[in-house]
Amino acid sequence: MRTMEVVTEARVLKLDLPADALEAGIRTFASGGQWQRAVDMLEAMTAGGQCAQHDTALAVFRALADGQQADRALQLLEVRLAIARLPVSVLG
């Protein structure tokens, strides 16, 4: 199965995936031009208390730029900046 299919199936079944697997799915969706799904997964990951690595976030921003989604990219950047300002103890 391809990464996208595995991640989609895991989400449908509400399975918890390790951060590496989530990030692989996010990057796959982003590189495949599916910025909506990439952003949804990144937001779900963040809401679950996990922080995506730089390369994953960058892939999402590139996908948003390619999709001409400047407003959405700005919203995502604001969220990431807010998270970066939190004390480490809050992040886990």
C-alpha cells in the first residue's frame, strides 16, 4: 500500500500513528498537491500534542504556495509561531 492509502485507512479506523508515520503522510499529501489533507493532518497532529518537524511544515507551506493559499499559509504560520513561544513544559 502507498503511504497515502495507509494514512487514510488509519485515519478512518481512528488508529494512533507514531509521529514519523503522520509526518510521512503529511509530506505525501503535500507533495501530491493535496494541501487540504496535509493541513488537516498537520492540525490534527498539533492538536494531539505532537509537533511536526521543520521539513514537514515546509512541505505543507510549499503545497499551500503552489495551491495559491496565502491566507491559509498565514494562519498556519501564526499557529506555529504561537506554539514556538510556549514554554517547553507546556509542549510535553
